Amino acid sequence: MLYSKSAEYGIQAMIYLTEYRSDEPTMVSTISDAYDIPHQYLAKIVQTLVKHRLLKAKRGRNGGIFLGRNPKDIYLHEIVYAIDGPPPENEKCAIGLDLCSDETPCPLHHTWKPIKGAIREMLSSENLLELAKRVTEKRRIMNKK
């Protein structure tokens, strides 16, 4: 798995906010209904994203959430790391062994190491605006069928 279900939900919430950008805050329940995410679960994820300044929250009657900054300046690794934390110094072995490094490789180390690097590169090069545009395009194509 690339990242946790919580990070997946966080990405989905931020895509929603990017797709349906508004000057008015969006209620968490609106996003949880759109993506079928349990409301309380998403509310906790949103708290984390607010704490990391990826989202802003407005309290009160007309409250809700909105993006903390321009979506072209928010990258997927920021969302994943905010929720899951940064990758550990000593990454886990792909097959669960307790020790796996360049010096003491597991049977999959030389195959898995470049894949991990490619995943990190993908997460740090994908911005939220471009991702949301591709999601919108996918929906458009799916609705044509």
C-alpha cells in the first residue's frame, strides 16, 4: 500500500475542495457524502490537515473548510506526510524482514528500492490542481459512457 486509508480520504477531500472551489467554506458533511466517507472519520482527518495548514477552517453557522493555499502549490506528499507522517528513516522490508538495506538486502530489495523511489518522486511531483483536473476529466469521460 502506498499510504493509509486516512491519507486517501484526505486526498479525496482536498480534490473535492479543488474541483468545487468556492469563496464560501465547504461543510465536511458535503465532502463525506460525496465520497461516502464516514463523517466523524473525515472530521478528524480535516483537523490534521488544518493543523498542517493545508486546509483552513471557519467555525460557526456559515462555517466549513477551504484550501489553505493555492492547489497548484500543494503536493500529494504534503497531504500523505501530514496524515501518515514522513517515511521512516529505516524503511520496512517489502516482505516483512526486520533488517533490509543495501548492505543486507532481502530477496526483493533491489527490485523494491527503485519502486519506493519512484513512488516518492510521484508523490512529490503531483500537485493538487493538476490531479483535480485529471479527476474532473475522468468523470467527464465516465459520464459519456
